[in-house]
Amino acid sequence: MAINCNSKNPLQRDGTSQTQRVLKTLLPGYVAVDERSMDDLKAFAKEFAREISYFNLNNTKDGDWFGFFDQNINSESQHNSPHFALFTAFLKLFKYAQDDINKITKKHLDFYYRDVLHLTEKPEVPDQVYLIFELAKHVSTHLLEKGTAFKAGKDELGKNVVYELENESSLNRATIADVKALFFNKYDLFSGLTPNPGNDYRFYLSPQAKSEDGKGAEITNDDQSWRTFGGIQFPDINSGTDAATVADRDLAEIGFAIASPNLFLGEGERIVTIYLNFSSSPTLLNGLTNDMLYDAFRLKFSGEEKWIEPIWEHAEPGMLDPIVEMRILDFLNNAKTAADIAGVEPVEGPVFDDPTTGFGDNTRDYDIGMTVAARIISERNKLPGKRFRTLDQVKAVKYVGSDKINDLIYSFGDPVHSTKVDKLKKRIIIKRTITKDQEAIVAYNGEVLLDPIQTKWPVVKVILNPASKGNPFIYKFLKDLKIGSVDLVADVREVKNLIIQNDQSVLDPGKPFQPFGNRPIIGSNFYIGSWEVFQKSLNQLTLHIKWSGLPDLSNGFTGHYANYYPNSPARTNSSFRAETYLQDKKSWKSITPVYDTLFSAGPGSKLKEDHEINFSNDEPADEAPTSVLASVERDEGMKPFDEFNQNSRKGFLRLSLKGTDFGHKEYPTAYTKRVLVALNPPSTEPPTDYTDQLPKEPYTPEIEELSLNYVSGEKIKTQKLSAEEYEDRVEQFFHIHAMGVVEVKTSASSNYLLPQYANEGELYLGLKDLNPPQNLAILFQVSEGTSDPDLAPPEVKWSYLACNEWKPFPQQNILSDTTKGLITTGVVKFSMPSEACTKNTILPTGLHWIRASVTADSFGIPQLIDVKCQAAKVVFANNSNDPNYLSKPLPGKTISKMLVADSAIKKIDQPFTSFGGKVKEASNDFYTRVSERLRHKNRSITIWDYERIILQNFPSVYKVKCLNHTRFEGTYTSINEASPRHVSLIVVSNVRNKNAVNPLKPRTSLVTLSDIDELIGSLRSPFIRVHVHNPIFEEVKVTFKVKFQPGIDLGIYQVKLEEAIIKYLSPWAFESGSDIVFGGKIHKSVILNFVEEQSYVDYITCFEMFHIVPDDPINDPTLDVDEAVASTSASVLVSSVSHLITVIEAEGACECPNNEIITNKIAASDDCPCN
């Protein structure tokens, strides 16, 4: 790359524009042989008459002839002498000879150009227009022959205007019913320059692409164009801003989903853990960290009326998990005594000291004691409802403070929300919790939840969190991961919706009940049923019992049954047991090799109300089970039930009473014996009160509250299933696309975790009433000039949707494409393959879909105005029509009828104006073209040659500047104006293209620049290196404070003043008479004076001017300068798109710091490294 040099090309000049090509001196009428008018001839005759002597009848000299010509034929009297009238008639006849002699220059040119060189004007070019057809109801397909004529009214001569079909056209009933777009911003970092914000790697959705915002808003621009691929646009902001917060499109949801009966989770606290086991190379996980994954996913579970999200999904990093806070508050609010909080020594818990905070030293230290516990309960009971509502209320209790709060968090804070990567085991672990206050997770209902997921099971959607603060572009790190299997584990606590009954009847779990009846005996049964719990394969099962009416004795049941007769079996806290069975296929399988005790005791054998019975496999805690408690398999097809009966096959847990009974049968006898002893005491014993020795009534087991905890898991294979396994699959794995959902074929050899997107932009066309195989002609009306001129148009790839799979159109199925890849208005004709179908879920079902996609540089494709089906092009047929007819395009909606009616055609629409028409080349244009051709001889040698050749061959180019001995690669740092053998061509396009990306910087597209380079390359000397680029647009920006005149609307005139400054600095972008100029300079004082002269301005202050040179490492865009001078010969000074104007609303608010005016130092030519 060349080195920038401050030494400019010694030939300082402006370029050449289209208007400067025509030199009046070269036109035939510029100089006439006889330029005298009739008045000139009369004046000549009068003066000449003075020189001619008049002789009278006596043949003597009698004056001159002046008097005969001193008359005015235009006088009001109109009384002229006959001789003067005859003279006037002669002059009028002389005009014919005069005109003929004055055409000698034109005749000479015509003789040379036409007769000698045999050159002619360019012929007229007929205009073309696209028509849209609609068939009659009774017609499904119709063929229009080439040459079919259509009426377009009459011309100025009164003749019929006819257009004819250019090619044979096959019509059908297909129409475009939906247009969508998806933009994938694949770049990690933007350039760091305004207006682009900071990092991004996300998807932006346009469900209604033909709208201002992609969601249906009315289009506001003049030509009603919209972004073809839904590309995002940003306001003028500083770099570093998160793109999603400022982009004008919504973020799309991308991820995966799992459907499984294991997700039937109706109540309680539900902790769902998903183990994503990858088959990819472990190196793909190297870039991931736990911090990046912390909030990388959002989970949604299918509810009855809406998607259910874990409440942590709405919390910010660093906050206490709301579920942990809820657990702590429940614990404190349910405590009845201080001992329930502090515990009883020497037993540890239930609150443990956090060894990392307070006075802890990694050993058991100061936890919550009885005094603090008692104070907690006392302060709690003073609150409304005798309940703590927040941890701040707990913290406010005297002696609690942060240390004890940390202990509570440590004790109850097992992770309920986490996402971690285990690189050793090649997996990601996602853990989320649904609280007991949230709705039930139920079977997916597509009519309510609206996603096209086809399943009968509950669903969890795992979506990439677009608002992730840890890593917003997480897709980059996850897209290449291949998923081998998924372990889905549900840990559910406090399932209370149970079916309970004993041997006598069904019981009501809403009030205390007797599980073994009112007179339980050995073998009495208690049944616990749950469709949710027992249809699943269980890894752990815990029965929580809260007993009611227990003996309140320090030694528990031992003391309660102490006075039964001596031969009665010993009844202790541990003697009451049960054998537990799990029903499977109508049989009962024991799951307790040792009978379970039914009661728990605290210190001193005093009975506790709460009791747990645990059943567990030997599986690791973090693994999905491969077996069920003992051997019971799940039954996902089990129907819901409401009681246990002889037809029950599965769904119940049975507790059968073992050990000792509760003494109901013995009690009468024991009581009678004790009474008789009391009535007839032995004579040998001293008198005794036997009342205390009477046996107590036997305890009848009564449960106040019953709940189940369970852990259930399933391993889901996501690849390499056999055909039979895939057909019989239960769990389903889906990819969540931007606008739909697709079930992944787990029979494939490998599958990705996430849907795969390689394209930066995708345009989706939904077709209604298409019946493949059929041909389809689609009109793309393009808004010319709306593409980014700095980008080369990318290749557009076409594909169709066949059962959720995008398949590229075979080349032979793209019959024609006159859009040149969506660059210009035209028709793309497809032959739609028969395998295209409407039963898709990746996009809305019921339509056929065509996709246009580009892998990168989507802004290199211009915006679209409309897309329509059943299009055909017709061409003007000249039947001796008005020669000037083609000077104006045919207005839209002109053609609506055929010349010969066709009953198969219901409607003809001409949505847009015609294009491409040109009248026969005008004589002046012909002479200019030919004279230039004769001078440059179609060879580019001089500056004049280069510029005229380009302007002639590229009418869209407004101006060209040829820099000899200059090497310019398009940037400030790549120009060398002292480089022999190099020629640089600086091209400026139409300066008043309001559709341009930035009208203040009229760049020429890379396509045009490439075409210019190719043309000049064929005409230049082989020893010359040519460089064709856009100018360097150097911005001039001002900032100041302004006080408006009294009564002025501040908001309106602030905008008006900014617009006036922009027009003043870049008038050529707004006024047809102004020309864009290369080079130049502007003084700050000139702009200052312009602003001061505005009638609505009172005064201004703090005026600063900035000169912004792109890519100049030395340029300081924040430096106030007194004069802005174009830095190079390829530079153009333009206005900034915005200026900072601060309105002074109050007197005294005009203070500003002193600003030193500094001008850039220009290096001497001796110091230039380029010389």
C-alpha cells in the first residue's frame, strides 16, 4: 500500500461533469455564416441608401435613397408604401437563403459524420413494463403467447399505443401471501465507528418484511421501499453500545426444545436439570466458561395458558435467588419454637454456619442460637399475619445482621439456577427451578402456546438469551456443538395432589386422615396414588408425613404404652414399621428390603411430628437413572385415575403395617385388668393411687399433611437411533428456528445442538395456491440506489422448502433471472419441483416457501418496493406513433386490458411505471458523442480522454476526476500523488439520489467501479496502472449555542437551522444548479456569518468547527479548527449528517470555555517520504 503524502499533484483542477461535456462552440448553431436578422438587414439597407444618389426625372442628382427605406412596417398605422412592402417581402424570402447558408456547418458535420464516417444517431429504445395477471375462477393455468397485445391508451397524435408480450408466459393461481426476513449479524465487533454500535452475534426478525419496522408499521420513505433481508439500522451513536438495545428490529428466538412425559410437573418446587452430552470434539468447549454461560439460556415450560419461566430468568446477576429467599422465609415462618430454628444440641442444624463469612474458620462456628431464634419468632409474630415478607425484615431483627443472613443462605441455598460447562465429561449442565407458587407444567397445547411443536408431551424450550450480559453472541460458541444425548432430570418437592385411601375407603387429603383405618392391625394398608409420579421411572422417592395427635411424652411411645399388661409386645418409637410396595403391571413389588419406621424422634425419644421415608437407587446424584426403584419401568401411556381398585395396573405406592400394632385390640383387656387391680389392691402393698397406672388409649395414626418428593430422569438419545427406535421414540428433540420449530431426526448419524445458520440475510416468500410442479414468475421491484455502494453485491442463492428442509433450486429450475441477482428490477422465473410441500413447521404451514439468501454483505443488495407473482414483461410496439412518446415513461395503472379480450384472464394490473425507453438520439448528443470519439479515438491517453470515455459510457456517473501520476487505493492513508505510471479515477455518482445510503456522500457502487475499471483496462496503455475509487468525503461539523428571536418555536427552528447548515455546506445534494467540487476549503467565519444572517437567529456563541478526515491517524475529529482544507486531490468537503446545536433558553446560559484555534501543520515537501 502506498504511503500518504502531503505533496499534492501539481495539476490542481476540478473534474469533469456530464453538463461540462457539451461545448457550445462545437454545436452547428454556435456560429452562423450570416447572422443578420431582418432588422439588421433593414438598418443596412437604410444606411446603404445614403450612399446611393437619387436622380430625378430630369436625370439630375436629387439627394439619396434613404427616404425610401425610412419606414416601419410594424407601426400602428400599417400604411406603408408599396415599394417598402415589396422590399419587406424580399427580405422574408431572403431568410430562406440565409437559413440555408447558415446550415453549412451542420451540413459539413453531417457530410463528414454521416456520409464519410457512416455514423448515425442511436435509434429509439422501446420502453418496457411489467404486468401482473390474475386468472378467472374457473381457470387454474393459462398460457399467453409471445406477442400478445395490450392497450395503453393513445399518444399525442391520437394513435393507439400497444405493448406486446416479450416472451411466452405461463400463468397459474399462485400468489404471494407472506413475506418474511431474517438478518443474522455474524460479526463479533463492529468497526467501532458511528453509527455502528458494539458487539453482536444475534438474529433479527422481520415477520412482516414489507414494513418500516419488520412488524407491520407503515413505510415512511417516498418510494415505499423496505429492507430486503431485514438488515438492522442504528441511530448515530457511539461505539460500544449493545446492538440489540438500539437496533430497529426485534431479536429472534433461537434454541432447542425437548418434549418428554418426564416434564409432567403439576405442583411443588420443581427443579429441572438438563445434561447436554456432546459428541463433538472437546476442543469446541474450550472457549466456554461458566461466567459466559451464567445467563446464556432462557427456559420456558409449557403451561396451560402460557409459557412458564423460572422466576430467576427475570433476576439480575449478583442478586439473591428468589427461590432461596422463599425457602428461608418459609422456614422461619413455619417455625413454632426457637428450637425449630436453633436446633437442639448436640445435633447440628437446621441452620449451619457459613464458614466463608462472619467468624467462621471452615469448621462449625457460630450459627443461630436459642436467644436469637426466640427473638426472630417474637419479632415475626408482631408483623401483619405473623409472617416475614422479605429478608430485610429478618435482617432488621436485633443480633441477626448480615452474618446470620449468610448462614441462612448457606443452609438453604443449594443451587436452583445454574448453567455450567463440564469440559472433562464434554457436557453443559442447565439447572432451573419452578417454584411451588407457579403454574403446572402440562402437555403442550399448540392452540394456546402458538409454536408449531407437534407433540403430546410437555415441552421445555431452551432459548439463547439475546439479553445475556455474560456473552450476547453465545451462538458463535455453541453452533458447532453436536449433541449425542440429553439427560433430563426432574427433582420435585412437595407433591400434595395425591390419591389416598386405606382398606376401607378413599380419603380426603385436605384434612387429617387415618392412613391405616381407625383400628389398624398388622397388614393394614395405606395406598398413595399419583398419576404424575408413578408413571415415571424414579431415581429417588421420599414420603413426607406430618403426624397429628402424637403422644406428648419425653420417651415417646415407650411411655405411652407403659401400662399395658406385661405380656403385651414392646411398643417403642421404632417398633411401628411398614413395608412399602410399588405397583407395576397389577403386581406389587417391594422396594424396602428392611421395614421402614413410621415415626421419628428427637433428643430424649420425644416424638416429632415430621417424618420422612426415603427410597433411593444407587445412581449418582448428578446422573439420570438407568433403572427404576428396584426394577419398575415407566409407563408413559398410563391414563389418569381417581382411585385404587381391582383394575389398577400402576400408579400406587402401598404401605403395609408391620412390626407391632397400635394396641387397639389389647387396650380393653389391659384397661380392665388395671382397673381391677386398683379396686382390689394386694394386701401386702401399701395404699396406692392406681389412676396413673391406667393404660392410655392406643394411638390411632393420623396424618395432618402428606407429600411426596421424587427425582426422575430419562436419557434421551439424539443421534444414531435405529429405524425401529426412531419410530417408537417417546422423547422428542426440536430445533427452535427464528420463525418456526423442526423436530430433529434423531436417527441421523449426528445432530447439532442448535439450528444451523450460515447466511447473513434470508428473504422468505410464502406462496398460496401453488400446485407443484408449476412454473412461477416473480417480479422484484427494486429501489435503485439503496444498496451500500462500498459493498460488492453478494451472490443470491435460491432454495425451496420441502418438509422442513431447504433444498437449493437446481440450475435448470431457475429458468431466468432478469434481476441480475436482485440488483435491478426484474422477474425471476422458477420451475417449482414437485417435492415442495406446505406441511412445514420451520415457517407457517399451509404455504409453499421460497428463500433468497446471501452469506454476507447483504446491504450490497438494494431495498425492495414490492414482490408480486404472475408477472410478465411487455414491450412498446411502435406503430408509427408519436416520435416523442418515449420521452416520458408510461404511468402506472395505465394498462388494464388486452387488445383482444381473453376470458381466462380476470384482471391485469400494471403496478409500476415503464422503464428503459429512449427517444432517438438528439442531434446535439450525437455531435457531442461523435466529436469526443474522434478526439480520444476510443483510447485513454490524456486526462480528457479518461473522463469523457467514462461519462459517455456510464450515464449514472455525474462527475469524474482523473489524477495523473497518482496512486489511490480508496483511503486517506493509501494515496500517493507522486507516483509515476499510476492513474487514479475518482468517480461521483448522481448527487441527488435521495435513496442513497447517505445522500451527502454520493458513492458509486462497487459494481459500477468494477465495470469502469474493466472498460478503461481495455483502452489504456499496458504500462499504466489504473485505480478507480470513490472520493474521500471529509466532513465539516460545527457545534455552537444559539439564541433565537423572541416568539420562535425552539424545537422547529433548531431543526430548520441544522438543515440550513447542511444545505449550505453541501448545496449540490439539494439544488440542481450546484456542482460538487473536488478539493477546496472553507473558513469557520464564513459558516458563522451564514448562521448569524438567518432572520430567526438573535446571537450565537461557543462556535466551533471540526474537520473530520476518515482513516487519517493524525486527524483529531474533536479539534476546533479555523479553516477546513481538503487533504488530498481526491477529497471532497461535505457537511456532517448532523451538527450539535444547543438552544439558549435563558439569559446567562451562554457561557462557554475558551477554545484555542489550531490548524494542522502541513509537512514540507522535502520531508515527504513519498518523493
